Amino acid sequence: MLRVGSSAARVACRNLVSSNMGVRFRLPLQKLHPLSRAIHHRYSGNGNPHRTPHRTAARYFTSMSRLPMRPSKPPPRSGGHRYQQQRNFWVASLAARLLRLRYILLGTAVGGGYTAKKTYEEWKDMLPDFSEYNWVIPDFVWELSDQIDLDKLAKALPEMEEIAKLLPDFEKIGENFTFLKSLLSSETSGDPALKATDSSAGAGHDASDKQYKKSSDKEKIDQLQEELLRTQLKYQRMLERLEKENKELRKVVLQKDDKGIHQRKVKKSLIDLYSEVLDILSDYDANYNTQDHLPRVVVVGDQSAGKTSVLEMIAQARIFPRGSGEMMTRSPVKVTLSEGPHHVARFKDSGREFDLTKEEDLAALRHEIELRMRKSVKEGQTVSSETISLSVKGPGIQRMVLVDLPGVISTVTAGMATDTKETIFSISKAYMQNPNAIILCIQDGSVDAERSIVTDLVSQMDPQGKRTIFVLTKVDLAEKNLASPSRIQQIVEGKLFPMKALGYFAVVTGKGSTGESIDAIKDYEEDFFQNSRLLRDGMLKAHQVTTKNLSLAVSDCFWKMVRESVEQQADVFKASRFNLETEWKNNYPRLRELDRNELFEKAKNEILDEVISLSQVTPQLWESILQKKLWERVSTHVIENIYLPAAQTMDSGTFNTTVDIKLKQWTDKQLPHKALEVAWETLQEEFARFMAEYKGKDQDDIFDKLKEAVKDESIKRHKWNERAMDSLRVIQHNALEDRSITDKPQWDAAIQFMEETLQSRLKDTESVIRDMVGPDWKQRWMNWINRTPEQHVRNETKNELDRLLKLHDDHTAYLANDEVTTVRKNLEGRGVEVDPVLIKDTWHQLYRRHFLQKALTHCNLCKRGFYYYQRHFVDSELECNDVVLFWRIQRMLVITANTLRQQLTNTEVRRLEKNVKEVLDDFGEDMEKKTQLITGRRVQLAEDLKKVREIQEKLEAFIEALHKEK
């Protein structure tokens, strides 16, 4: 066995220590001492798999170091060599211990540094976050710090002596509380010795002394309460004075920025970002049940309970219209409150800012709100669900979003719609059923609580009272009128109503005068609660009174609700967006997501292109269409009222005279009007034709209703230039006055025009005669059709009159009375009873056919009569005055068509294009009109997609800003 202190053991231990310290000696196991091999075999982990060689060896080395060390005797023949080895061992041991001390120091230093850093971070987290107020001190303030008079700024702050004066006398308060404590203890525990003496003979004197002590103790208690109340009011005044000075300092800093020293981009505040989301949601209506559950403060109450006054106190301005006992809030008003350097208000859809420090701007703002309310109310209604959005900024205003709703009524009065009560209830429920909405329930304290309607409504929507804040208004009147002030205490403690609430507040909103300012109301409210026994007797707590405490509590509750729910709502809209995008991809994979406004712009461009196409119609086409339509319009008048009456006179001079007179009358009275009507109708038809042609060229049928409405409205608005009528009348009169046909082609064209006209009239006349007499024998045999009795009489009359015309080929246009009698008797002789009127009517059609046939024969003869006409030869057979008449009519048609074409292309087409643009602009500004004309699931889906994306983006921006503020 080797000794522990032997050199072999020391070598083995040194090898193990070196291996544990990271220094490995690569010696074969066979060359080690037997003790070393035993130690290696035992502690190398072979015996226990859970042990490691280094750990076990170190533990063994430690156990060995604890053994008593005996000085070894040097073996013989070793001498100084063995002493040198022993000294080397102690040197190595000392070096190992020093190395271990180094690691301990290093670890201590690292741990101490980490602990110091963690402590610093904890202290840093305990500091308040002033990032919310970074906007108060812009970047340029640090650059211009030399220009700011810091001494003057320091002087503006209150001195410590002044603050000390406001502090209470704590020694005196301590003495009073000591006295109060002793008084209470003496009342609760009595001394038996004193009780024994009380029953002695001097009981009367002690009783009087006790009564005196009780009265003095009560006076001291009252003094303590009054002193406590005065102390609270002193603190309140000090805080208000400091806030006022803080507002002034903020104004000074921000006014320097307004002077243009350093212009920087102003970021939207957190509350403005949130308000924009609510504005978009107010117009959002999706089919995926994505409801608006974002928080806002909903102000509800009975009519004339003081809702608007409470809201004005929170906004620190008299911004709402008011009336005595009548309904003033006719639609929801969303008010976004935020802090800013100037006290201003602005509508969401307007750029005008109302300065709330000026009375004229306040009056203008109230008038504008009243106008918007009345405009939102539809005809026959009293209230509206359309929301008016308003933002108010000012120093010291708490950030939140409030919605002032119409007051709840119990009875519909004269002048109101019959469904007013139900409509107000439905509007209130729609806002209160939002699970994240904070309900600010306003109760009038000056009336009996049993008359309240709104408390029952609120308890239905929030039975647990987890998001309701109860406000009792007009407490000054309530204290004055109520015989039992404890009733107010029951109300603010939630013991009188079955309704539950998060908190209860009592406020005073003025004396009821419309001319009171906000500062005057604040002073009155402060004076009232300072002198009120409700607060002095402990019926109301200090934190339950004044609108300032109310606004702080509502703001804290609002932001707490926002932080708890906004991310959940963002996830809901994210899921809704996914559903809408999936539906679009499945139903409209090849179409862009165009909303209603984008579709309207696309349709607008198409319609304007179609209108421009009118200017590409050739002049020849315009004149051809106008000439044809004008002749269709006036041909009946020319034949029936001019040509036939003149031609049936059988005299050349009479014919020309009659024609000239009738043409002059026609030109003065009817012809220009008819021509303008034809031109206007032609323009309409061509416009409609181009619209229809474009519709067939791969156009989107979603625009059909819009195009039809634009066309109808443009034509309705278009008025023809009436000044053109006078010039057109002169042109037509001159054209009809001309009788000189200059060449043979004009003569032939007039004859052709005359033949076509007479043949057309002849066909019409023969058709009338066939209808009068019924089918002939061939039709009767082929189609098995018989004549009616009236047709049989007509046919017999026709046969009799035809014989008369054959005997008198030059008969006049009218039958004489004796001729009518003769025809009648002849027919009666054949057993046909006929009326004289029927005879004349049949004669008119028969003579008309006979005359037109003769006129066509004469027209053929006149084809060779131009030579005689040009040389003014008089020949009864070739006197072609009727050809000249038709030439004059034809020339008038050509000249009129040319004149109308010039007016169309130069003036009316441009005016129509202008009207179309005006109609499109009007439709573009009328959202209701666009909703009616551009419809369909595709449009609604694109609208929902656009709004959901916009809401999601703004919510994400708001959440990011909210996290930064934290």
C-alpha cells in the first residue's frame, strides 16, 4: 500500500486535477502507478454509469485534501531530490488554489454586473411614461433652448412657500384625530369605577357635565369634517391653478411652432386614428355578420335630463343647440374629444374649424349642427339614425369618443311622427347592445326617480352593470326640493334603482340659463358642493362629484375597454376580409375589384365617348335623316291642306293663288316648330342609337340602368335654342317663294317626288276603300270571309257612285244635294237603306282615288313639259303647276335639313355633351343615386372588400400606436 503523501499518489492526483481543470496528460494507463489505475478504474464511471470521471475524481481529490497530512521521511538515497519534489507539490497546490480564486472573482463580477443591470431596468420601468406628452415639446425647442428664458419660466411656477401655505396643519389634525380616537374609545368601553360613582348621590351634576361633553364633542367632529372638506378644496384649487398654468405654457410652446420657426409633419393622434375607424364603421354594412363591437361612450337618458349639458361640460364648450322642453337632439352625434393647443371643433366632412373661445363661432357651430340634424331627418319622421361626426380639441380635454343619442320619451306629442318613441328605443338599443360600449346613463335628479324610463332600458342591455356609469344631474335642485336628502344617497349608492353600474356620480350643470359659460358653471358647481351638506354629511364621496371627476373616470374606463377589445375586433375583420376575398375569387376570377365609385368613373368615360361619337356623323347622313323625317311629319298637311284643295279648283290662277296663301300661313305658324321638333327628335334617336351600339360591343351590362338614366335626364334638361326659329322661318319662307326651276334634272326630280307622294297616298286611299266595302268575291271564296251588313251597304253605295263618276269624269269634289237624293233612291229601289252621311263619306274616298289617278296621269304627261315651262308656253294639257309646287316643297326640305344639320353639329351636339357631363357630375355627387343605378352582388362585394381592408389597415395602425404609447 502506498501512503497518501507518497510521490506516486501525488502524481496520480495531479493527473486527475489537471484533467478536471482542462489540462489533459495523454499517458497510457499501463504506465500509471497501480494506485492511479485503481482510482481511475473506480471513479472513471465504469462502476456507476451516472458518474463522470472528472466529477468523481475532483470529489475524490477533495476528500483526500481533508485527510491529515504527515510529513514524509525521505527514502534512503533520495536526499535533496525528494525535498525538491515535495516543495514542487506545494507550489502546484498553491497555484491551483489561486486559479480557483480567479474563477470565483470572475463569476462574482459577472453576476454583480447582471444584478446591477436588472436593478436599473426595474427602476427604469417604475418611472412614468412621458411619451404621451412628447407633442407638447417639439424638436425645435431643444434646438432653440438658448432663446427660451428659463428664469422667466421658473418664476412662473409656484413657490414652495405658496405650496406650503396650501398644506394643512398636520400637527393640529393629529391632535384632533387623537382626541377623536380617545372619544370613541371612551364611548365603546366604560370604567366600572366611574359607573359605580354614577349611581351615587352626585348623579345629577355628572349627567349635566356629560351632556356638555357630548355637545362639545359633536362640535369638534363637525369642525373636523369642515376642515377636511376645506383641505380637499384647497388641493382642488391648487391642482386647477397648476393645470391652468400648464395650459398657458403649452400654448406658448405650440404658438412658437405656429409662427413658422420650424415646420414639422404633425402625426395623427391616437384618438383621431380610432375615430376614423368608427367613422368608416358607421357606413359599413356587410353580409358576414361582422358587427361593430369597438368601444365608445354612449350617452343615454330621458329627454331634458341634461345629457347634452354633461357632454358640453366634458367638452368644455357650449356646442349643442338647446331649447326649453323640446327635442333638440334629433340624430346621434359622435364627438371625438382629444387634447390640443387650441380649443377648436371641426366636422368630419368639412375643413372649417370653429374657434370655441369665440361666441360667434360657437353660435355658428350650434346652427350648423341643428341644420345637419334637420337635413338628416327624412320627410314625415322626427328623428334619424344618421350619425353626425364632430371632433373637439382643447387643452386639458380627456381623450375619448362619445355618442350623444336622442332623449328617451314616454309619450309622442303633437308634431311628432307616430313611431318616434319606437325609433328612439331602436337607435338606443343598437348602440347599447355593443358589448364593449360604455353606457353613460344620465338621470335627472330634480324629478322623481320613479318617472325614469332610461334606467329600465339600460338594465335590460347591461343587467350586471359591468359597463354602465350612472350620472345624477341637477343635484342642486334635488337637494333643494327633496324633503329627504338620504334619497340622493340611495341613488348614488345604487340602492334605489334595480339597475347596476360600475360607478355613480353626482354633477351640477348650471342654473338652467342658456347664456351661462362653462367657467361660470364650473364655479357654480364647485361652490355648490363646497357648501352642500350632501358632501359635508358624508352622503356623497369627494370622488363622486363634479364633471371633472366624471370625465376622468369615463376616459379611464374607455381606454381600458379599448385596450381589452381592439385586437379581438381586428381579428374579426381579418377573418371577414378572408371570407370576402374568397367569394370574389370564386365568383369573379377575371374581374378587378372595382367599387361603386370606380365603376361609376368607368361608366362615365364610356358615356362621354358615346356622346363624342355624335360629332362623327357625316353631314350627308344628318341631312338625309332630317329630310326624310321632316317630310314624314309635314306630308299629310301638304297633301290634305294645300295640294288637294288647290288642285281641285280646276283653274291655274286659282291653284297658284291658293297655294301661295296656304304656304305663307303654314310657314308663319307651323313649319318652323315642326322642323325644330324633328331636329330634336333626330338628335335623341341618334344619341340612343349610339348608346345601344356601344352596349353590344362587349360592354358591361352593370351600367345599363345608369346609361338609361343619364340619357333620359340629359334629354330632359336639353332645351333647343329658340332663337334659331326666327332665322329658320325666314329661310323656309324664301325657299317656298322661289318658283324658278333652272334645269331639267331638278324638273325630273320634282316629278319623281310628286309621283312617289301621290302613289303613296293612292295606296292609302285604296286600302281605306277596301276596309269600307269588305273583301271582294275572290277573297270571300279563298278565305271563306263574308261581308258585314255595313260593308254590304258600303259596297252597294260604292257601285252606285262609281257609275256616277263614269258618267261625269270632270265632276267636282262635292256631291250636290239632288245627287245625294238620286243615289239614295236608287239604292232604296234595290232594297238598300242608306244614310246621306254614309253616301258623302263614301264619295269622299272614291273621288280622292279618282283624283289621284288623274293626277298621276297628268304627272306622266309633265315629264316632257319642261321645255314648255321654260318658255312660258300656255298649254292646258302641259300646264304643270302641281310639279312646280312639289319642287318648291322639295327645295324647302333640302334647305331646312341643311340648316338644321348646321345647328345640330355646331351647337346642339356640344350643348348635349355639356348636359351629359353635368348630369354625370350631379350623379357622381349623389351617393344615393349611384346606389340606385349601380347595383348587384358584384358591386356590394367590392364595396365590402374595400371597407373591410380600410378598417383593418386603420385598426392595425391604431393598435401599433397604442402599443407604442404603452
